[in-house]
Amino acid sequence: MPSKFPVEIAPSAEADIAEIWDYIAQDNPANAEGFVLALEEQIASLEKFPERCSRIPENEILGTSYRHLIHGAYRTIFRIAGTRVVILRVIHGARLLDTSLFTP
């Protein structure tokens, strides 16, 4: 098993992060910057032991094997693809996950 899993961020997840920054920055740009930096550090930590994160409860319904990492009120949804980690979405925890959130 490799000691490092390269982390790839899908365009949809990059757009999610930009939206989160925009939303928080409406009230406080400094908080937005700090939150997103901490989120990105947490995502980078997936290089080591991504299996430490729990599988999402929606897997049974969606037929997937996604995992998530929680940061504040947000869930980073990812999958382990061989020796790499693919970040699929970063969504608010109150939002239900369904297949329409994933674009090809």
C-alpha cells in the first residue's frame, strides 16, 4: 500500500469551494480566507490514510463507496480510486446527497 495517495480535486469540488468562500466573504472576507485555507489543509491531509474517514450513509442508496471528511458544517465527499484520492464535492452537511450533484 502506498504511503501517499495523490489528491485530485474535481472541477465541481473546486466550484463548491469557491462558492463557500463567496458565501462566507459576504459577511467577513478574512473568515472566508481562513475557513477555506483550513479546508484545503484538511483535504491535503487525505494524502495519508484516507481510509480513516467514514463511508457516507448514502452509499447504500447511491450504490457508491464514497467517504467524507467533515469540516465545520461542510462535508468533503471523496472516493479512493486505486492509489489516489478524488475529491468529488464539498457540500453543506444539511444538504442531501444525490446523484444529480455529480456531473460526468
